[in-house]
Amino acid sequence: MPFDAPPEPPPVLNDLATLWGSFLRWLLEAGQNILQIILIIAICVGIAFVLRLVIRRVVTRIVSSAKLKANVDDTQALERSPLADMRLVQRTRTLGSILQNIVNVAVAIVALVLITNLLAPNLVGSLTLLTAAIGAGLGFGAQNIVKDVLNGLFIVAEDQIGIGDMVDMGLASGVVEYVAVRITHVRDVNGTLWYVRNGEVTRIGNMSQGWARAIVDIGVPADADLSKVETALLDAAQGLAKDPKWRTRILERPEVWGLESITGEALVVRVVIKTRATAMDDAAQELRMRLKSAIEALDLQIPSMESVVPEGFEGARRVRGANPPTTRPNAVTGVPAPARGIWRKKNPKQAPETPEKDR
């Protein structure tokens, strides 16, 4: 008796088996994609964590080195240390914050591209074209933002300004309270807080870096003995420089630059003193008080007394004040150089010059 073949399953069962197999394959592929996405995210998070840890370690090491050099325990105490250490801490922390933000954005973009390439490989090319189009549009629409960020990076990296500096940025003048890559906060003397975009800054005058010079013009009667007046003013200024309270704030010996102008009522004499940048206003105030007392001790009236800020050509010429460069002049060909200045008296204690033939 011939063996009969088993009956074929109904078409509904075939469709159900095919659908179930497709679902299992989709579930398997989805599971693999989810595992790969989790792996990509974990790797990117690990890379970001390592980079942020390295940045924090470098920032901490630089700050600790500055504190150790200044022999202080906290950052606020660095105000009593050299200016370079305090500014190094500010700049390092600002750049560290900027680098951490850049790392976060870069890692997020890389993770997004990798996940998109995993889920839809054909979408990456379209996404690249779309990103290029969006970037071109933002290049025209957000060019001011890009300009602000780039200029802010250079301002921070080059240490042009720092928190606590007294600056003149053209658009605003005052004390810097906050420095970022896009904007800078400046508080003026009236208490107004100015938000200055870094891209709009074309010049910065920093009055808190290095040193400053207090300049005071004091008027005396036209018939006063100018030599006695200058001697009295110089003695008063030197007394300020030798005062234990002020000598740490004064960098060089005071100078009397002499007669600055003559009017029908007064002779104006200029006195200058080089100070630390943060102590210029206080030193100028104390200097005016002592100069006033010195003039009154000579029984003279004071027609005028004010602080002067030379600008333009005058400021450029008086940068070195009464101390011109001590360099030898270039020898003139064919003209023998004099052994001594013709305006100087010969020193009797000086040894006689050796004749040229005996040399």
C-alpha cells in the first residue's frame, strides 16, 4: 500500500511562521543595534570623562603650583601675591572651562553621527549635505556670534583682561566682573553693569597690569623761587616713598619733571611717582596731600593742583619721563669724540688722560 505524504500546512500557518521569523530577526537586529548604541555611548562618555579628568588635573596642577609659589592656601589670598600668579589662575580656570565645553560638544556630535550611521547608513550622506546647508546659513546669520567667540578666545588666551581689572574697552570703562568667550561684564563707577560683546572690542586699555604712574601738577605763584619749590616737592614725594606704609606700593623713586607751563598767575610744576597698578589712586591722593603741606610750609598759595593724564603725542613722548635711555650715541665719522662734555666742569680728582701716542 503506497505511503501517503503528510498534508501541507494551511497558508495561514505559513504566513504566521514567516511573520514570526521576521519579527525574531528584527528583534535580534534591534537588540544588536541597541547594544552597539549603548557601547558607542559608553565609549564616548568614557572618552569625555577621561578628557575632562585630564583637563581638571592640568588646571588643578597649575593652580596649585601658583598657590605654592605664592605660599598661600586659598585663591583669594593670591591677591597679596604677585599679579602674574593671580592672573595665571584666572586664565587657567577660564580656559579649562572652555575646553571642557568643547570636549562635551565634540563628543556629543561624534556619538550622534555614529548612532545615525548605525541606524540609517544612507542617511549620513543626506545629513552631511543638510549640515553643510545649515552651516552655510548660520555662517551668514550667526557670523557675529562666531566673531564674538573667536575674539573672546584670543582675549582669554592672551591674558588681555582678567576678573578684577580696571579696563577701558572703548564701549565701556570700569571693573571687569566676568569674562566669557562671547561677552564681558564691566561695572562702571556708577554701578551700571555693561555687557560688552567681545567681537565689538577693537582696543582694550588695561589699567591693572604691571605698573602705573601718578602724575600731579601743582601751581605756585609766579614770583616763587622755583628751585626751592622743586626741592620741597621732591623731599615731600621722597618722604612718601620711604614711608613704611607706602614703600611696598611704590616701585621707583619719585621725580620732579620740572616746570610744565607758565601762566600769568602761576607756575605749574609736575611731580610723578611710579606705583603698583592697583595702588595708583591711593598713592596719588596721599601725594597731593603731602605736596600741599610742603607748599604751605613755604608760605605760598596754591593756585591749582590736579592729576594729569598725558595723551596722544604728549603721552608717547613722556613714557620714560625724566629718564632717557642711557645708551651711547653713534660716533660721527671724521669728528673726534670729546673726552668729556663741554658743559661739564673738569673733575680735579680725575686722573690725567693718557696721550694717544702712549696708549
